[in-house]
Amino acid sequence: MKRLLIAAGVSLLIAGCGGDREPAPPAVDIEAGKSIVAANCTGCHSLDGAGKTAEIPNLAGQPADYLVEAMHAYREGVRHHAALKDLITGFSEVDIRNIAGYFAGLPPVPPQGALPAGEVAYREGREFASVCVDCHGERGVSMSPGVPSLAGQQPAYLIVATQEYADGSRGHAGKEDMLKGLDEVDIEKMAMYFSAQAPSLREPPLFGDPQAGEARTAMCGSCHGARGVSHDPLVPNLAGQEPTYLVNAIQAYRDRERSHEDMVADKTDQEIEDIAAFYSVQAAGSLADTGEEIESIVAKCNRCHSQVPGETTLVLPTLNGQKREYLLRVMKEYRDAERGSSMMHKMSSGYSDELLEQLADWYAAHP
């Protein structure tokens, strides 16, 4: 009898707890979703989930929760598309979930393009660059006082400098030994890899006055470009450079330990520190223009858009295999603040049309 009373009490507790829970959503009916799609969606999307034109996205294999949220956004006017708003307004929540379940269960549409040329070269360049990271930092972003950053540097400048270290004409025995075994093509790939990396934005150094340094860079800018971003392939960038290295280099030019025109001959130590402080805190992006920088940008995108289960809890679309023209249009809208996502706008606000084209190419080509 005692056991029966305990069992009855436990049953009541379970029933009481269950009463506070939200009812489980109805099971998704894939066939019902397919019927709705066949009747309403095939003007733009085929039954296999592919967009029928270059600017209409593929829906096959997209996360169901993302598709549900997207349809809600169209229905509520958060996303602007009059035809979709009218169409989805007529769907019930059950219809929306069935449509999402149908598309999510389809195999992804195969990519239409080939992998971008240069991806292999980028990967090989990263392998060659591994010999440099102990001193120059991960991706060539130096955090060691007196050691220059290589990230975002002019590729032609890096190629020439590295070849001079490799053949001994630039005196540095350690580098000469380190670069043994790399031929000219290997060095070119390594230089392109480093030039494809975006320098990190630095905190102001403990010395120098960046504001005072800006006025002292008037002569420097004629060669090194505005704010230290050079447009001459053989003149190095100074923006985002390691500040102690800049001080040492400028002082060496002033003291004629390095050969250069006399444009810094009259600078005091304090003025040089101000100049170095100014350049070190300037923002500079990747300067590679061959598309080989795309993997580093893709890695940032995939922090949120990862396709690996468990890597992110965000409800976001899959980008791999998506239509190139659709991706390009949407990314431009985010960049230009025409599509509502402040985070996407901040991340892409500095991207050129050419860079967005390369990014769209990359995702469209990858399954």
C-alpha cells in the first residue's frame, strides 16, 4: 500500500510538471510541405529546392529554423518582398513549418562553378609561411617588439625582400638558413599568403603621440600613401605595423644605417616615436588582389555560418553552394546598410565590390 501511495504521488508530480510545459509543436509533414511548394512556390524555386534564376537563392538543405524565421520576416515586412509577403500571409504556422521541413530535407543543390584558381597557391603559401610565424606572429601579425608584421604587406615588396634574405644579399644569416629550399615560386606564394592577411587593429603604444605623429608624416605619405597604406607595389605599407620596429627602422634611416633619401634626417627621437605611434594604430586591410585572401574572410563568416553541427547555435543560412548572384546582391545590401543587420554591415562595410565578388565566387563553388 505504501508503494502504491508513493507511486501515485510521483504520478501527480509528473502530471503537475507536465502542465507547465508548452505543447510540443506538431510533427512536420514533408508531403504536405511538398504539395504547398508545388502549388505556390515553383514559379521561382524548383521542386528540388534550386532557385530558377541567378538571383533567386537555393533553399534545398537550408536549416529548417532559418527558413521558418525567413518566412516570418517576409510575412511581417522585416524583409521586403511584396509578392512573398502576400503569399506567406496566407500560410498557417503549420504550413510554414511543413514548407521549411520539406526544403531542409532535400539534398543541397550541387555548386555550379569550379573552385577559384589560386586556392591551392594560397594553401601552399600558408605552409611555406609556417617557418616565419615563430618570429612574425600568427598570420604575420607581429606582437613582438622590434619584429615587423608581414600581414597585409605589399606582395611585390615582400617577394623582393624575401628573395634578398634567401640569397644573402640582405644580411641576416638566420633568415638565409630558414629560407633554404624555397625557390622563387615558393617565395611568391608565401608573399601572397602574407599580403592576403588583414593586420589587426593595434592599441596605441606606450610611447609617442599618434595625433602629433600624423602631422609629421606629410613627407612620408608621398611614398607610403595616406595613413601608411601604400599604392606602390615596391613600397611597404606602414599602417598597422609593429611600433617598436618602426622606431628602429626610421632611426636607422635617419642615422644612415639604412640607405634612403634624407627625408627623416632632421627628425628627433621624440618625433620618430610620434610617427611610429601614428602609423601603428592605422587600420589596413589585405592588399592581395588575386582572390587568395578569401579563406581568411570565409573563416570569419563561418564562425556564424558554420555547417558543422554544434559549432554554432545561431539560426543562420548555409552559404556553401548558394547562387553567386544572389549572394553578391545580398552582401552588397548588408554592406550598404540596405538590409537590416548592423553586425553584417559592420563586418562588411570596408569590403569592395571586387572582394564581395570573390567571396560570392568562393561560396558558390563549394559544396
